[in-house]
Amino acid sequence: MHLDHSHSGPAAVSADALRPDGRRRALRIGLGGPVGSGKTATVAALCRTLRDRLSLAVVTNDIYTREDAEFLLRHAVLPPERIQAVETGACPHTAIRDDISANLEAVEDLEDAVGPLDLILVESGGDNLTATFSKGLVDAQIFVIDVAGGDDIPRKGGPGVTTADLLVINKTDLAPYVGSDLGRMARDAKEQRGELPVAFTSLTGEDGVRPVTDWVLARLAAWTA
Amino acid sequence: MNRAALLVLADGRFPAGGHAHSGGAEPAVRAGRIHDARSLAAFCRGRLHTTGLTAAALAAAAAGGLDPLELDEAADARTPSPALRATARKLGRQLMRAARATWPSGELDALAAARPRGAHQPVVLGLTARSAGLAPEDAAYCAGYETVSGPATAAVRLLSLDPFEATAVLARLAPELDRVAGRAAELAGRAAREGLDALPAASAPLLDITAEAHAGWPVRLFAS
């Protein structure tokens, strides 16, 4: 899953599992998906659930504002020093896949400033169905879509839906109102993803993010094992 | 000497963080100074002959083996805007990461250790070129080209400018880039003999001023 070799001198290179000081770095999980599917809400819910158990930080990649970072700050899901916003020059997918340098810098700064950290969530700017994270930036990625975006999205596939380590289908509470067939979405997702997991969430409910939390904790257990 | 390395280093897709920066084009577009291919060409020409020449000479000097820490100070002295200094160091740090993965060298490691928050980008660029086995003039070309390719790419995104026209702007500037790179390499050579004061200090005050304003915008597409 990760490259387990170390470099001399300051600043580890992307996927190195160890920091320059020899400590194991935090697990990095990316969250991508289309605009409005609930990425920031999922990050906020994960922070609220996990912040008392783990040392957490978040990197946001906004497209042209700092809104996602500000949303997290406003809702006080984490102290401000644990949230970093990366500017992406109108190309959110470039910043998480083709040129990850600004995101790696943010990750490194967070580990330096508030580390040691257990988990860093890297949230992509809202993009299209082809946006995926580089393995040099994250150890695992979550793709978040929602039932209101159309129940044909799992069928359409694309790199996000097909290859993400976890596919989250959010806003299940809205399904009856927008005429989305959850059974069909589950079948189509299975068809596209094979054995890769799918989580249905409704963040308006009590502990609605639970399926994602459980998955993240399992990844973390594997990372620290 | 490995000339083909220049193609890798100068490639716009070289992952060193440049894609998030407009080189001053975003505030110029907002102010109406860049609105078409012609005004983009004028903007790029101005940038090439001012900050472009300075950056190219710093890069050539670093590629020629001058002390990168002294060059870093010289770059600070030639960058009056605090916002642009911060940008130059940020991009230098990001380039350093890519450079140490692509052309690792003890000199890059030493500079990274001395400037963990980043040295000025043209200095890192010159040292990267040196690690790649390139000549000072190659580094000057690369630095000079970046000062115009960044704004041209940004203008395509900001104005929905025809990408063919924007690329033609860069092509028309090629002879001037030849001259700027040659001059920069020559001045870097003189700096090696006479000291760093021989390096050019050409600057564009309007770029400095608009960079300061841009850094305070609440909503923007580019980081600088």
C-alpha cells in the first residue's frame, strides 16, 4: 500500500511511511466526489466522531474560495491549527493527482505544527467523476456521491466510482423525494466495483456517518499494525 | 551534460506546484489589463524583461555553482513584495520536493536542510538544473520561460482565451527569451567573478503592488 523506504535529510518524499525523524507518519485518507455530494459534511461528521479518540487534522482543497475550510472552522469540528486550506489554481484534480506538491506541503506542515497525528483527512475540491487521488498523497480514498445527483451515477462508473477504496452514497434520506432507487444504486455499484465496499449514509440521522467511521478505523488499525 | 533533462524540467506538467499560480495574471485580468491575446503578450513581455531576467540570472548563478544561500539572500533583496517572497519560497519548497525525487544530489539535500521552509524558487530551480547536469544557460531558459508560460496558462483559464492564441503568444516571445536567457547567463558569469552585485535587479513595481492586493482577496482562482 505504501512505499516503505526512507530518504535522508528533511522532508519525506510523498508516500514514505516514515517521517524524517523516524516516526511513522499519519494515515492519509482522501475524500473526493462531485460538488455538493457531502464531502465536507462527511469530513465534519468524521471529525466530531473521532476527535476525542485520535489526533486528527484536515487539508481542504477549495476551488476558488476557502469555504470548505471556513465551514469546518465555523462548526468548530477541529481547532483552527488542525485545518489547512490548499489553493488549487482552478484545477482541483491536478492538486490531488498530477501535482500533489502543495498538498504534501500542507500535510507536512500539519505534522510539524500539531503532530504526532494519527489521521489526516484530505478533502478534494468538488470535481467530476474522474477525479482520483495520487497514491503519493493518500493511502486510501473515499469517493462520495449522493442519491440526489441521480441514481444512474454508479452505473456510469468512472475512476472515482470504480476504483475508490470506499464508495459512499450519501443523503439516503432524500431517496424517496428525488425518485432514486437505492437497490439499483447498490446493484450497479457492485457491478462496477466488485468486492470493494460501498457505504450508504444519511448524515442527518444519529451517528449517520457510522459506516464510514468504522471503515476508517479499520484502515487505521491496518496502518498502525 | 544531459540536455534532454531540460525538457523534463521545463515541462509545464513537472509537478512542482506552479499550476496554482498565475504569475500576476489574475489581478491583471481583473483590472482589465489582460483581456485578449495582444494584451497577454504585452504583459508577458514586461514580465520576461523584468522579474524574468532577474529570476533567470539567479537560476543561472545557482546552476553555475554559486553559493545557494547567498543567492537566496540576493533573491530576497530583489523581491520587495512580502507576498511574492512568500510565494517564491513556497514554490521553491515544492520544487525542492520534486527535484530531490527526480535528480537527487547532496547539494539539494544541503539547501533543503538549510531552508526547510523553502529557498527562493529560481535558486532551487538553478540547483535542480545543476543536479540534472544542465548548464547555467539552460537554467536561465527554464526560469525565463516559466515567467511567461505561467501567466499564459492562467489567462486561458481566467479569460477562456483560445489556447492556440495563448500558445502563439509564447512562440512569438521565443526570440526575446533567447536574448533574456543569454543576458542572464552572462550576468551570472560576471557575478561568479565580481560578486553577486553583478546580478540584475530588474523588477516590475506594478506586479509587486498587485501581488500584495491579490494576496488579500477573499475569492480567487490562483494562489498568486
